[in-house]
Amino acid sequence: MQYKLLGNSDLNVSRIAFGCMSLGENHLENTALLHRACDFGINFFDTANIYQNGFNEETVGQALKDRRDKVFIATKAGNQPRKDGSGWDWNPRKSFIKKCLHESLKRLQTDYIDLFQLHGGTIDDPTEETIEAFEELKAEGHIRWYGISSIRPNVIRRWVEKSNMVSTMMQFSLADRRPEESCLDLLKENKVGVIVRGALAKGLLAGKPAKSYLKHSEEGIRIVQNLLSNLEHENRKSGDIALQFVLAHPAVTTIAAGIRTKEQLEQNARIFDIPPLTDAELRKLREEVPQFQYDAHR
């Protein structure tokens, strides 16, 4: 496993992180999988208060409480469940962010969060108030660092300008290169670490049947899949190449891989046992796969 400091923080996180959203509903099975991830050197685990209505935090907390000082736990806040169970409403107010934090601490069976993230964000948010909540929680010792989870360039620019965030979680893959236009270089220049989600484009870059994705038509995705297949060799599969493409960008700190099975864990964890993409291979991928732009929230 390789490790990299997350932005300006002191969190030396594994470059493959465990995206806990995909965990099942059995505590014993989840514990075994999370412990196996630790055996592979994974030390960064990402969850959120709304995943499985809080159960996800509970299962992560139960599994990692005996090794709390050896792992980094990230969680998120900002989505407020409706009382009728029909979904969530956005709430970035200070009082709600703090309420979420204390509820997460209880579910995770810990007295601090390594990385606390705003789970979204809009340009109409009371951003200064939200940042104030994170800064106060940090000063109080409840969180070590904070960041945001967002794909909106206008929100990311505002947080870069106004906050001391150390990370941004965002969707980025060979099939979704939108962050290359306006976000990745900005974050790197400001020493904000990038946590990538969606690196396999819902599995389309790792063997799932082709279908339309974002601005890619079904045929467009098939072309990307064929390009990856042509670069396969020995034990390096299409999914490995897709992960290597993301990890090669200098702004990227880690990939939060959605993991549900031992097979998925082993496939992701062995990525650094495989020779990385060459400069020529990276150049070929960048030249032959379209780089789209964000249409909204620019």
C-alpha cells in the first residue's frame, strides 16, 4: 500500500481508502471485511450519517473501535432526514452540523472524527456560518480536520477561498474528466487533498456492460472500454487501469473505493503491486477519451 498526506493535514492516508457506503447489514460480516482491509494496509474509512440511516456509522464504529488509534475515520453531515422517511433536506446551518457531529460520535463509538465533511453544498449556503461550525468543532477537539464533498466548481472555489479545509471529495474517472477543467489544479495549488469517488464509473470501467454515462453514449462508453482492454496485460485488468489513471493525477490523494466483497477488496488493495501506467499510456488515454465540462454550478 502507498500513503500520502491529505492536503495540509497530518493524516497520512492509504491511497486506496474504504468507501463504506457499500457495506451490507451484517455487523459480523462487515467487521471481518473492514479488518481484512486493515490487513492490506488500508487505514482510511469514509462513511456518512445518512448511509443506511445511521447503521453504516454504527457498523464502522463497532468494527474499528479496537484499533481506533491506527485508522482514520471520515464522515459527513448536512443532509437532514425528513420525519416521514421520504428523503432528506439540505441543512448547512451551524446548529445542525454540530448536532450531526455529536450523533455521529455516538454511533461511531469515538470521541473525535479525523475528517468531518460537508456532504454537498450550494452557492446559496450561508458558507461563513457553516465554516464557523467546522472551525469551532476543530477548536473544541471534536474533529481533527474538515473538508467538503462536492462536484460544484463554484462551491469548491468559495470553500478554497474562505476556509481551511484540507480535502474535497469529488467524482473523477476516465469517463468523467470534468474536474480536470477547473477543480483539480486549483485544489493542488491550494494544497487541498482530493478524495476521489466513482473512479470506476459505476463499474462501467471494470467489466459491466456498456450503457450511456453522463455525456457518453453507450457506444462512447464501449469505445472507452475497448481502449482499456487494449492496455490490459498479465494481471492488469481494465479496472486496474482505470484506478491507475485516477491515481496518476498529482492532485489526487486517495480513492474512496466502494467495497462490498472480499474479491473487490483484494482487487483494489493490490493496485500498487501492478506496474503503473507509463507516460505514453497515460497520454493515449487523455488524448482518446473526451474531456467534458460542467454545465451547471460553474
